[in-house]
Amino acid sequence: MPRIMKTIALLFGIALLVTGCAIKPQTITATEAREAAAFLQNRVQAPQETLPVALSLDEAIARVLKYNLEHRVKMFEVSLKQRQYDLSMYDMLPELTARGEAEHRSNWDGSVSRNLRTGITSTDYTTSEDRDQHMGQLSLSWNILDVGVSYYNLHQQANRFLMAKEQQRKVVQDLVGETRTAFFKVLVAQDLRDDIVKALAQAEEALSTAKSIEDQRLRPLEEVLTYQKNLLQMIRQLEELQRGLSLAKVQLAALMNLPSDQLPSLEKPTWYGSLRGLELTREYMENYAFSHRPEIFEWGYQQRITALEAKKAILDLVPGIGFNLSTNYDSNSFDLYSTWQQASVHVAYNLMNLAKWPAKKKMLQVQQKMEEAQGLAMGMAVLAQVNLAAQQHEFAAQAASRAKTLAEVEERLKELSARQVSQGQGMRLDTIQKAVSAITGNVNREEAFISYYQALNNLFTALGVDYLDYSALPRELNDLTAVIAGANAKLWGPGDITEVLVVPAPTASEEQPL
């Protein structure tokens, strides 16, 4: 019997060894690749509410916040950190272990015994165990050192959860800015589509006429070539704008997780075309940024995590004290008691912790200094970004105002040239050029306002302005659109901007930190 058991055990071990050696990396098959592609194509664009006839900026932002895949990933990350924090709470509880065991011997556990005082060995074999036994144990163990480490781990996990919320704030700020810029570009393409097509046709016609004049030598050659050069530059500018605006439609649809061919016409905001007055001092903007930027909050939470890591390191100098309580059962018929309770206390300490403590202490000090340096570098970057964004906003406002005035002048020149031609005082070629210049001026004006709104959005992002509490946004699209409409009216419409800026960051709290 023992020989048979050894043979079986040997064969079983050989089988496991052969099976382990036979496992090889398996590449994805063509069928699996097709199935994965079909799954992603079917799921990448989730069903949405019916699109309106005219899409407003407020609803576009609402659809981005609800359906954008990057935002959904960040929301899942925040939810995961929350669940990890909840799970960490259980690490502070004592361990409750239930154990069951069954044993069988092929023969009796018999033995002789020797009297240590007389040296006489008994001649009869005796046993104190059954051949079949069933044992069970329910134990409760608790280590004070582990509880201390779990306590600090719990608070570190809480701060990681708060860091994830700040990262979500940053993602939302970037997405809203991208949505607003893409929306305005598509809006300009929508409003100026016919004018751009008309301008291109007129420019091509004027270019053909100019070539005919050159061939017939009706005007000085230098004048005709200069005229052709100006027309070609206008055509190139209009074509580049046309291509850029077409790409903006694809970008806006992608942000909302929609096919580009399903994007409806856009509704112009009431405040579009106006400049936002900002009566803010540089000192106010810098102070506001330091108390609202997501990066500042992230750095603060990382400081907490590092401080808690130092406290955890101190626990390495403390011996571990553990308690154990258990209730036991043994079916052995030779025992006097088949059930009993047991309690124990143990103390353990790794003496090598004393040897590595100086090195670990220096590591924590270097880490703390490194994070302080990172904070200083980030603070300098925040100051630079705020001042740069403020200057860019001023320049963009000035450029938009100039472009608006220039477009008005170009329009008046076009009308003047048209009147002169109708009165027989001007040339039709000049009229076409003035018409193309007027349309180009309108395009430049719209581009200048897009740049202005982008600069204003960059300034709000540099300040860390948040007009939404992302943790309490409505789930219904109509309710979400209404909330965003109110926020956009405060930030982009007329009124005192300081009414919005006094609002603390959504993640700020008056409660004591964990």
C-alpha cells in the first residue's frame, strides 16, 4: 500500500510538471480580434437622447459631460478610489478565521515509550490518536501594530480618493474648454459657409479675369501680378479656414460621442460677439488660483500621504503585540475533552528594523524635500500661467476689437466700390476684390472672437474657476443643461464676474481633514 501511494504521488507530480511546461503564450486569434472589434464598435457610441433641431452650447457641454468616454473613465477612477477606501476600513478589524480539517491514516499511530528516570522501554505499542479525525477551529486574532498601519493606510486611501476628484475636475475643465472652442468653430463655419463659398467663387473669377488682362496687356504687369498675388493669398486663407472648420465639426461630434454626420445645426449664444469685462487685479487672480487650482489641491493631498507614510515608518520601531482567542474541536476519542477554548498573547519584533531605520528616515526626509521642491515649481508654474493667460486675454480682446472694426471698414469699402461701378466710375475687378476682402474681414473677425473666447477660457482654467459641483450634477440631460446654462450665463454673459469667483472650489470643505 505505501508503495502504491508513492507511485501515485510520483505520477501526479510528473503530470503537473509536464502540464506546466506545456503552457505557452497564446496570441489573440483572428476570430477573437474580429469579435473584440465588433464589441467595441457596437458599444463605443452609447444611445443618447434625441438631438434637437438647433443645438445650444449649454446642451453640447451637457452631452459631453454625460457621454464623453474620457470623462466616464475618470468618473470610474474616482468611484474605484472610493471603493478602495471603503475596503480599507475592513483592514482595521480583527481577523476571524474558521478552519476545518479531516485526517485519515492507513494504520495506527502506535509507539512505545521509555521511562527517562529508569531507562526502561515498554514492550507494548500504544496510541493516543484515532485513525480518522475531524478537527475544527474558530479563532479571533488582532495585532495592534497591524491596526496602526491599517489606520494610516485608510487615511492615505482617503486622500488618494480626493486626489482622483481633483483629477476629474481638471479633465472636466479641459473638456469644457475644448467643447466651447470646437462649438464656436463649427458655428462660424455654419454662419459663413455660404459666404466662404461665394467668396471663393468670386476670387476664382477675379483671378481668371486678371490673367486675361495680363495676356491682353490692358494694365501694367506689376499691378496685375500684385493683384493676382493678393487674390491667391485670399483663396489660400479661405481654403485653410474651410478645412479647419470642417475638422472642428468632427472634433465636436467626437467630444459628444456622436458620429459627425449626426451633428445638427448650432444655436448661437446670446452673448456671442461681445467682450467680457474683467476688473481683476493680478494679485487677486494669483491668490484665487492658489486656492482653487486642482493641482494645488493634489499637491496638498500628496503632502498628507507623505506625512502619514512617515508615521507608518515610526511604527517599525514598535514591537507587534497580538491577541488570539479561539474555540476548538477535535473528534479524537482518546482526548479527555473534545472541545476547548484557548487564549494567547504574543510579542514579536524584527530587530533588523533598528538597522534600516536611519536609511529609511533619510529616504523620507529626501522625499519630503522633493515634494516641497515640486510644490515650489508648481507654484511658480501657476503664477506664470495666470500672468500669461491674463496677458493673452488682453491681447485677444484688443485683436477681436480691431478685427471687428476692420470688418466694418471692409464692408463699407465693398459698398462704396459697388456704388462706383453702378455709376460707371469704378472697375468690376476692384469690386470683386473688395467683396472678397469684405468676406475675408468677416472671417477674420470671427476667428478673432474664437481666439478671444479661447483666451478667456484659458484664463478661467489658469485661475481654477469652477462653476459646477461635479459630484452633484443632475443625471437627466435637460436638468444638466439647465444647470450649465446658468453657469455659462454668469461666466460668459454680462455681469459682475466676482459673483462667480467668490464661490470656493467644489472640493474644498470646512470640515477637518482626514
